Amino acid sequence: METNSGTAILLSTAFFAPVAYFSAIAHASSVLLEACESFQKQSYRNRCYIYAPDGAQMLQLPVLHAGSRLIRDIRIDYSKNWQHHLRRAVATAYGPSPFYRYYWDEIDAILDKRHSFMFDLNTELTLCLARMLNLKAGIGFTTDFELAPAGLNDLRGAIHPKKEPPCGSSFKEYYQVFSPKSGFKPNLSVIDLLFNEGPEAGALL
């Protein structure tokens, strides 16, 4: 991972962020989440990947695109029954995993709050998952947008579904429900690591 202990990092918001995202947090002294950028499609801002019986499966948080494109102003589209689809997909993928039932109820309670804004939902999920992983870095927010922020390791564009993650192929392998059949799949949503490894998940970041 291209972060070192003692480094301050800058990340975009993310929906059930991937392992690389939380690995960056694990190796940072402090974290800023970008609160002043414009929304970008086809990114982790409103999608994640889990390990389903047939392989990697994308789960998408539907958003409304009318009006402001500021990331904090992007609203969640509840006209689509995305919560039911997500819950069913996660249960199918991780119901057999060792720690799904231990962690899921608290995560599911966040979904039940029906946040109006994507940024708020993502932030609460990220803080909850960071705590479950026992990550200690303080997490704050930007107050204005800077193209090249000084004093920060800028990872806003580095952790992206269409790019190789900053840590390349150096992910530590761990047990996954379907890995005996289909092999290890790296850099899925961190819930894959959490549900399979439980209290040991943070040590694998």
C-alpha cells in the first residue's frame, strides 16, 4: 500500500468501500473524506462488489442526478427497491460465513435509517466499518475542493473499480465462502473480509 503510518490521506466517499480503501485508512495517521467534489459515476461512491455464488457481484446505490452535482447534495433514489436487493444479495453471499450474523444487524440498522443523501449514508457506514475493524485513524472532512492538496496523500482517484488498487496484487489472502470452488478474489467490499475473518480482519489490512 502506498501509504505509511503517520501519513494523512484524502479519500472520496465510498459505499461499502473495498479492502484497499480500508487498508489505506489502517496505514494512515488521519483521514479526510472529500466533501466538496462533484459526483462521479461508475466509481465506488455508489457501488461495491461482493463475492456471490457465481463470482464477483456489483451492488449499486441508486442516486438522483437532478440539481446540484456536489457530492453532499446527491440524493438516494428510494423509488428503486435497492435495500431489499442488497439485503438478499448479502445474505446469499455471506449467510454461510462465520461472522455475518455477528456484524450484519448493526450494519442493517444503518440502512434502515433511510438517509436522504448518499454522502451521509456512506459516512455512517464507513465509520461503523472502521470501528468494527478496530481502525484508529481520525476521520474528518474537507471544507473546500483542492485539485492538488498539500500535505496529503491524495487517493481520491487511485481507489477506483476500473484501476489497479494502490497495493496492486499484495492483498493478503483469507478464507472466502466460495474460494474453495472459485479461488480467492481480492479487493471486494470490506464486508467480505469482515464477515469471513471477524475480529482478525483488521490485522489483514
